Amino acid sequence: MALHKDEAIVLFKRSYGESDKIIRLFTLSSGKVAAIAKGANKSQKRFANTLEPFNRIRVEYFEKYGRGMVRIENADIIETNSGIETSLKKACTAGFFVEFVDRLTKERERHEDLFNVLAEILQGIRGAEFTYDDILHYQLRMLGILGFMPNFHTCVYCGQAMAADEKIFFSRERGGILCHKCAPSLPHQVCAEGVIAGIVSVQQANGNVAGSQDAWGCAENGPSYLDNGFERVAQDIMEGFMTFHLDVELKSYRILKGLIA
């Protein structure tokens, strides 16, 4: 029985019997790991509030057979979820990204870059509510890391490069934009001019873009794409893409969508 030491983010917990807890961890070195915390429901001293969702922890666990559920031996907090509970929007945003990682990764697949982005997201949410631009930025970063990024740069059918004002046709079935020549023969939605360019702009923002609402709080002072129903159209594009290509519908997003409308 091997002892492993790692850093992890708690994705999920539930009670198991009277005394134990089932925990799903996203670890730095081993990716997603299912674990059991023996006696966690009975002893408040052993784990205290360490194994709460959104916590970033140092964890020691025993692995018996190499692939099954591991047994958590010790856990210490690096960063708590304190601050996330202060608003429903913060909690739903954190829940969305945790569910995103949980649903789109496989057991024991290492994703160090994804771990670091999720840690950055949770740290950002502790300090401030995310705008829709923040949520979209990190959603696109995560899709890029996992290799599922929609193509917003060239026609997905013929490969032709396009100017920003030509990017108005998006095909969820093809996973990206279409040029004027290809669009008539393929299923697509028509976006207002500047919306696709707006998505690319959000995607390419450096680091945590939280706080962009202060700079872009009204359309007349912000980027032109805010005049074109950007949030609604971008939501439609991302939902359609993920449902069609990844076959996932995130429960947490249903609530979050109402809060960012």
C-alpha cells in the first residue's frame, strides 16, 4: 500500500454511511482521484473543515491497488473556500468551474496547467464576483488546455482566414466560424458583427480579467461588441458548442446563467 503526497482541490464531497465521506479530488500530480475519508463524519478534529468543496489542500493518501478509490490519511489547508460563500453568484461561479473540470477530465489523467487555472479561478472568486467576460475567458482557457477550443480564426470548412468584420457565421456542428462562401451550404447561426471578435478579445485577455466590468460597464464606454447582445450570443455559442461536441450540460450553469443575465 503506497503513500502519496500531493496538492489537491476538493471538487465534491458526500457522506458515506454514518462515519465516512466520499471525496473527489483534482490533484496536481495525478489528476482526478476518488477518495474515502474514514471517520470524517464522526471526528471533527481529524479533518475539521479541510475537505470542503473549493478548498485547496495538501493531502496524503494510501493507494492499495493503483486504480481504485484511495484512502485519505491526512489533509491540511493551503487556501480555504472562505469568501466564496458570501454571495450566490460567487458560489455558482465556483461550482460551474469545479463541475467543468469534474465532467471534462478522466480519472488519473494529469493536467497540471488545468489545475493551476482552476486554482487561479477560485482565488479570484474569493476576492471578487466574476463578470461574464471573466467566466468566458476562463471557460475558453480550460477548453484550450483540454484541446476542445472552438476555431474563431479561420473558416473551419475551407481554412480561409477572415477579417474581424467578416466573422459573423458560427457553426456549432463544425466547431467554429465559416466564411461567406461556405456558410450557405452548412448549418450555422448568424452573429452580429463584432461578437466573434469580442469572444477572441476576451479569450486573449492576460491573466485574471476580473474587474473588467468597471472598465466596460456600459456599451458607450466599452468595446463595440457590447452593443450587439454580446453576452446572450456568446452564451448561445458556447452552450451549443459544448452540448454538441462534448455532450455535456452543466447543472451549475443553469443557475449561473440566470445570475449573469
